[in-house]
Amino acid sequence: MANSVYKINKGINKPIEFKGLKAQYIWWLGGGIVGLLLVFAILFVIGVNSFVSLVLVGLAGVGVFLWVYKLSNTYGEHGMKKKMARRNIPPVIKCYSRKCFIGYGAKL
């Protein structure tokens, strides 16, 4: 038999990363860029000066890039999801009676 050479994928179970952006932040940056393209198209159709449109969209683009990179570096791959999920957890659970515990344990 001939010797076969197989490439080993050493990136298994690692998060997707593109130029420092991790996981869902790649999609957020893509959505921001598409949104800025639409804003530029709308400004162009309305009749706003092209130079003014380019400056507005350029500044907004820099803002989107900085914001998404800041989120990616601050929260990482799953941190933003964990932060959003933490909002749904109630701070305190109060129970004023024992009715919920009666009948569920071992009978004495």
C-alpha cells in the first residue's frame, strides 16, 4: 500500500476568528457595512452632495468598526450572549409558603 499523507486540522473546536473579530461579531460588522452602503445609496438618491455623503458614511464606518472591535475584545466569543442572558435572571425569588415543597420529598 502507498503511504497516504493526511493534513491534520489543528483548528478543531477553536472559535471562528477573522482579523481579531470573534464569532458573531463578524456578522455584526458585515451587517454594519451593508447598512452603511444602504445609507449611502439613500443619500445619493435623495440628492445629497457625494462628498458630504462619503464623509458621513466614512465617519459612521469608522465608528462601526471601533464599536464592533471593542465589543469583540471586551466580551469575547460568548460573553455578550452571557451578558444578555444575565438580564433575564430575576435578582430574588421569594416564596412565602411551604406548599411548593409539600408532597415532593420522601414520606415520613
